[in-house]
Amino acid sequence: MICLFYATLEVRAKKEKLIWMIGTHRFEATFKDLAVVVGLSYHKMKWGKLVADLPMLLANELPELHY
């Protein structure tokens, strides 16, 4: 599932949008949506904080994605 996500992921940085496919279903999310799902501050992300500097989540803290 993760490989499929990355294989189909399209990042539109200027519009702050992510687009990906799972099977024949197309999904879209904004950068703000992503920040909320993974528990980050969208405003801090806008200030250019590096992903490597963000706190790591434990396995039981990861959200489940359903479609």
C-alpha cells in the first residue's frame, strides 16, 4: 500500500496539494489536511521546518486511513 501511494503520488507545491491513486480511486489532500492527520502544526510547516527535525510518532500513534 505504501509503495502504491508513493508510485502514484503527485505533489503540487504551489497549490499545496497532494494527489494519489489507490486502484481506480483518485484522492486529494491539502498540505494543511496532511498536517492535521499526522499531528503537526500547519503554520510551523509553512515556516520551513525540516521533516528530519520533527518529532517521530510511535507505531500506535499513526492514524488509520480508510476509503
